Amino acid sequence: MIRYDNIEVSFDDFVAIPKLDLEIQEGEFFTLLGPSGCGKTTALRTLAGFISPSAGDVFVDGKRVTHLSSDKRSIGMVFQNYALFPSMNVWENIAFGLKVRKDSKSDTARLVAEIAGQMELSDEQLHKNVAELSGGQQQRVAIARALVLKPKILLLDEPLSNLDAKLRVQLRGQLKDLQSQFGITTVYVTHDQDEALTMSDRIAVFNKGVVEHVGPPAEIYERS
Ligand code: ADP
Ligand code: ADP
């Protein structure tokens, strides 16, 4: 479903990713694991269409992502720092993409209510300003904002890194449950081996812009 076909990504004369070949299957929870600065975010942003590779291409369902307009990409993205709109309440944050897409008011209200239920966000929380929420709640809102558009692919860039250890473990389980419930193809970026091993169907181990190994958690665990 997702195919990195021999891509290279450079920033000016710095080569962040010299060569990447990777295939991710439909419905998979796929993790890019590696230390900070090894090119994971760059690989993710290239899939999102934010960065164009300097060579090669990334394909989703056989189509080049750089050739698709953003509304055709059907990709939702969640960031480490949540990136919510601070001047909007929770409901408005979640509804934002639906409004951009010009969904009707009744569809918008229905879809927001549906995802809020699935993400266990209460009516009271929906009316709060995002700044009044804890980090874990904010990240739940960010995930809801991405999922409400029912994307085919969900990209998660270190979504749990800013949370405390207890919450991190709790949200790991919730994220994994959501992913299997929605059957959504998920590409997850982390430097946390434990996170990768507990959540993923398959893991790509990155080092200095290069994938050293791809395989299921048990295989990666044996090698580490
Ligand atoms: P990771 O997500 O694994 O921490 P990144 O993909 O963010 O790594 O970064 C990989 C390398 O590319 C790093 O050396 C980083 O400094 C560099 N890099 C990332 N984005 C840019 C950019 N926009 N301009 C220049 N260099 C960049
Ligand atoms: P506008 O027409 O100005 O774009 P809306 O009528 O969509 O705004 O929403 C106005 C306010 O009402 C928003 O701040 C939002 O929080 C709230 N709101 C609208 N619909 C709902 C709903 N179904 N559930 C909870 N809050 C809602």
C-alpha cells in the first residue's frame, strides 16, 4: 500500500536519507525506530508529502504522493507537540478539518461526537479550551482531530514523548486498540525501543538515514 521506492532526501548538500526502500502493508502498525537525528521524521514527512525526495518516489496505492493534492492523500498526522490550535476549544479543534472540507453542520456534529465517544472525551472536555487540558488529553484531541477525517493512513511522530511514563504506557495501549479497531495503516516514529516492540506489527530500524533491518518485534528483539 505504501512504497518508498529507492528515495534519497537531501537538505541543500546534506544527505539525510541516502537510499530508502520500504514497503508497508495495508492495516499494518509499522514503526520507524532509531536514535534522534537518524532520519525518521524526514521519512515520515516525505510520505506525508511535506518534503519531496531528491531522487526516487513514495507511492500510496500506486500513486506518487507528491503528485496528489493534499485532500487526495488521505493521510492524518499527529505530532510530538500536539500542534493544536490554542485559540479554539476542543470541539473546534476536532471539527477543523471537517470545516475545511466543507462537510455539512450536521455531518460535522455527528462525526465529532462519534470520535469523541471513541476517544473517551466528555462533553465537558469538548467545550474546554485546549490549554486547560493535560498533555495526555491534548494528545487525545490531536489524535481525534486526525482520525475524524477517516484517513487511510495515520502518521504518528513521537506522539507520546512529551508525556510522563505512566501516561505513556496507558496511551500506548489505547493507541494500539484504536489502530486495530479502525484497521488503519499506521506509521509510527519513535526512539523508544520498548514502545516499538510492544506496539508494532513490524519495525524498521534506522541508523544514520539507512534502514538496517526490517522485521516483526520478536526478530528485532533477538538482534538487540
Ligand atoms: P529523526 O526524526 O530521526 O530525529 P530527522 O529526520 O528529524 O531525524 O533528521 C535527520 C537529519 O536531517 C538530521 O541530521 C537533521 O538535522 C537533518 N534535517 C532534518 N530536517 C532538516 C531541514 N529542514 N533542513 C536541514 N536539515 C534537516
Ligand atoms: P460557526 O458557525 O461559527 O463556524 P459552529 O456553529 O460550528 O460555529 O460552532 C459554534 C460553537 O458551538 C463552537 O465553539 C463549538 O464549540 C460549539 N458547537 C457547535 N456544535 C457543537 C456540538 N455538536 N457539540 C458541542 N459543541 C458544539
